[in-house]
Amino acid sequence: MTRQAWSWALGIIGVSVALYAGHLARNVQDAERLATEAGYLLARSLERAPELEDLEAGRARMLLTEARTLHDRTAWQAMEHHARALVALQKGDPEAALAAAKQARQLGDDSAALFVVRGTLALRQGEIEAAAGHAAAALDRAPADLRAALLQADVLRERGDSQAALAALDALLVRAPRVATLYDRRGLLHEVLADHVAAARDYERSVALAPEAPAGHLNQGRLARRMGQLGEAEQAFGRAIDRGPATGRAWLGRGLCRLEQGDALGARSDLDRARELMPEQAAPLVALSDLATHDREHERAVGLLQAATAIDAGDPVSWLKLGNAWMRRKDPGQARAAYQRALGVDQTLAAAHNGLGAALIQLGEPEAAETELGRAAELDASDPNPLLNLARLREQRGDTAGAERARELAANL
């Protein structure tokens, strides 16, 4: 090959190398831009994304996947798994979320944000102490991190330390006074502490800050119903529904308000919608059983309550209402079993002791009935029904004086 040919060949090689180097450099540049954008999405402020569900984790994951096709880095792999953990958490898949979070940790993600994800997962699975550990780890890495402080407040609330949780939220609101969800959380704590005026103020502030979000309206409706303000509660639940995506709880709340105000048609429509939106929850079925009872459809009420107890066998009120439904069906044997299930969950449920006593009277077990009715009267001194049942029982047994004493006590309540 001549010297000139060599020169041309070397020149072509040089140009090719330069072009390839430029291509690599552009790929790295583009990858860095994509990863940076993903990082911004995952680090949105509490005001812009108050809950982990509000973070654009799906888009962040896509950007990171694209970045890694251009130029891979271990840090970006870790960030992608972090995003995957958030996506799974948002979809309600805790196993996939935990697996992705562990992979992110193994790849070197030691961020406060990842500890917040892991703590939130633990808290939602009822692992309160594990969540507390993750919250502490997050705050150790980033003492000023608002999400870490919020997780710590949530842990305190779940522990039942309402005063400490309230103090934590007060401190958070000093630093983030425009985050509506913080007022909703503080309002819930004020309710636990029986300060309904303060709770109402917090929900008003939440609605003022985020009028298009359903949460504040939902809480206003729930509190108003609790205070017996049914018309106001119905309107608040309606506002929550209008702001969508409507939650089943808003339809349930409005349906209960309508039922309690005698609007059976409106209640049925709302409660059926709540059942559609909450197929794995017992509350809509229990509410529909109340409607069935109101309409004297006692067989339907039994069926609805059996479905409710199949979903949540740990709810004593569902078992109590099932016992009552069986009594209306004139089946004290089935009623006794239901009342016993209720008391197996909560021995302090006075109405279940009363119901069981009434069932035992019909089953011809007067001694056991007297014990249950006496216990019901002890547990709820404001309810005359156990005493009236005792009076009937004692009269049946020929104890006229004892029956009269029970009636006098009931009359004085």
C-alpha cells in the first residue's frame, strides 16, 4: 500500500473513531439527561406530591430504562428498582414492591427516600416496629426530609401515641403549611382526641388548600355524620364524589346519610355503587343489610351479613348484626352462634351480650340468659333493653319482685 493510501486509511479510521466517540458521548449525555429527569420525578416536593402514590414513578421507571439502554450505570440500575418499588406500591402489590426495594438497596441505594418506601410498605402490612426502624434510618440520613418526618408521624399514630403524632404533625405544618394532606392527618388525630372543633378547622383548611381533592370533603362528611349533622354530611360526601376519582367510602358515607334520613331509594343507589367500588370490604354489605332490615327483607339481610362476615371475620359488629338478623328470622340457634362469634372478638360488646341473653331465653336456658343480660346491663348502664329483657325473664320464672326491680331500673335510665 502506498504512503498516500495509508494516509487515507488512517484518516478514515480517525474520523470513524471520532464519530464513534462522539456517538458515545451523545449517548452518555442523553442518558444523563433522562436519569436526571427521572430523579426529579422521584424527588417531587411534599407540596407537589403529598403521598407516595402521587409521585410519577411509572414515568421515572420508563426514563431510567431508556437511559440504561444508552449508557448503563449501577446508580441508575438502583434508581430504576427504586422506581419499580414505588410503582408496585402504588398498584397495591407489596411483595413486588419489597423485592424491588431490596434490589435497589443491594445496588447501593442508601437514600432516605428508599427507607421511606420500605417504611411505608411495612406500615401498610401492620409491621409497626419495622416501619419505625425505617423512619429512623431515613431521618438519620436526611434529618430535614419531610417525607421521612411524615412517615414517623404515621408510625406514632399507628402505635396509638396520638399526642406525639399530633406534635410531629404540628412541627411538619410549620415547615410545610400548604400541604393539604397534613391537615387531613391532623384532623383525624384531633378526632381521636375528641377535639371535634379543631378537627373541623383542619378539614376546612384542607379543602381550602386543595378544593379539587376528595379527601378533605370526605373527612368533612364523615365528621358531620359523626356529629349527627346528616344533611351537611350528605352534601360533603357528594362533593367528594363529584371530585373523583370517587372512592367507595364517599358513596358509602352518602348512602348511610340517606338511609338515616329515610331516603331508601337514594341510599340503595349509593350503597350499591359503594359495593361495586369496594368488593373486598365488608362495610358496604353491612350497610346494605341495614337497608334490607329497614325494608323488612330479613332473609336478604342475613345473606348480606353472612357475606360480610366471610370477608371480615374479625368485625364484631357484623356478627352482632347477623345475630339480630337471625332473631328477626326467628332462629335463636343461629343467632346464638353469631352473638358468640361477636363476643369472641370483643367481650365488652354489651349489645351482643343482650342479644345472646334474648336468644338463650328462647332456647330455654334461663340461667345462662340471666348471666348474659346482667353482663349487658353492667357494660352499658344507659341501655334499658337488657333490664327489660331481664324483667321478662324473671317474670317467666315467677320472680315478680325481681322483674319489678329490673323495670324500675330501666325506667330510671
